[in-house]
Amino acid sequence: LEVFSANFRFLFTVRYCASKSFKMVQAWFMDDSETDQRLPHQQDPPQPVSLEALKEVGVLYFHIDIDDNGDYKKGGAPLDQLKKARGYTYEDTITVNRDKLPNYEQKIKSFFEEHLHTDEEIRLILDGCGYFDVRNADERWIRIQLHKGDLIILPAGIYHRFTVDTDDYIVANRLFVGEPVWTPHNRPADELPARAAYLSSLAKA
């Protein structure tokens, strides 16, 4: 794992993958600006966040090799192993852009409401770019920028939100354990067992 910064603007966490190419994921503490949610919202100066810091709040990251046609199943042993290990038995694909997603503006607004789920949220990015924002233990927002091949797992009970970037386009594979549960529980939802279990896991970390 090698971490470096380009002009101190981004954190690049680099992994050497089976394809022998370098892959990167970026994460940082957000500013407090209420301007366009699709902008990066970096602090000034930037405050990068490492993969280890993400793991401390229960967020897991993997890179999955995807070819130019969006095919990740051919030779997809790492993803197959992950699905088997974590019990993912259902998957589908969502395209988030103005032409493909009905009620686009309403959906984007709802995605960006701070909420939690009672199950893990798993997303593999097949194309495009977007941001997942998660709260750390100190209630600070961490923004995670995801591109093609990035797979993120958010634990049940973590407060989070999602937005596309200024290209207004992302394609993601969604994985679930059993039948999917789509219900978001907007904050406050501290009374839910999933939230209590999540906070307990932080305390034990």
C-alpha cells in the first residue's frame, strides 16, 4: 500500500492489482460549504483520509478489474470469492443519470439525505464517478470518490449519503445478502438496533 499526494489536493491510495496496473481511491474530510453537492468539497488545505481510517469506521474498499465493456465476471475470481465469503446472493445494476433514472432530481435529492440502512450497502462501480459521504466517530463528513472498478462496503447502521459528480453519470452494481431491502432510515434513526450495533462495534475497535 502506497499513499502519496499530488499537489496536496488528493489522497491516492494505491494497490497493485492482478492486472499489474495501479488503481487508486481518494478520500478526504469535507468542507462545510453548502454549494453544489456534486463538487469535491475539499478542505483548504486538503485533509486526506487513508484506507485505514475508513476501516476504523467500518468502511471496506476493494478493487475489481473491469474491462472496457464493463465485464467483471470474466476471470472475476476476486469478486466471486468476496460474494461467497460475505454471503451476497442477489445483485442488480443501476444507472444514475438524467436519461436513465426516472424522477432523477427527486432521486438524487433523496440519495443525498443523511440516512442509514439496516443491512450492508455494497456498490461496485462499472462506469462513471460518484461520491459516498460517511460520518466518522467525531461526526465529521468523509467524502469517498469512486470510479470504475471501485467496490465499497458500508456497514449497517452508519450514517451516509450519495451523490454523482458534475458529470451526472454513474453505473453501479448493487449486491445484497438475500432479498434486497431498499428502505433508507433518515437521520435521526438512533433507536434502530442496527445503529446501536454499529456504535458498539466502534467502541470495540
